[in-house]
Amino acid sequence: MVIELFQMAWSKIFSCRHKKCTPLITCRKGQHRSQVAAITGTYFVCLGCGKEFAYDWENMRVIDPEPSRVKILAEKAAQMYAGK
């Protein structure tokens, strides 16, 4: 738990800023898709670190594939701070 919090904080401070990315890539029907591409069928890749990001055309925004992970870590950190 503490290690996960430290890793998350470290990655936020010293992580890739994802400045150089591919254009949006849309998968065709029947084409093999990665986990991220399977979310909406459209994604892009950071050329610096290789991370894939799902993209939602309807809302025109990047989708976080693990939003619950950050929420869980924040709740655990609050519990630790409260002394539970």
C-alpha cells in the first residue's frame, strides 16, 4: 500500500510528459486490439514511453483505463492519515 502510493507520487513527479504522440489510431472490425484500444476502438501511443491511451470521439477526450485504481489509493491514503 505504501509502496503503491510512493510509486504513484514518483510517477507523477518524474514521469514522461507524453509530448510526442502518434496520431489517433482507429481499429477496424476484426482487427486485433490491445486492452486500451478495446475500450473505444480509438487510441494513440506516446512515442517517448510507449504507453497507450484510449480516446473517446464522442466526448473528444482521453479515457483513463484505471480510474478506480487512483480512487482506491486515495481512500487508503486517507485511512492511513486518519490512523485506521
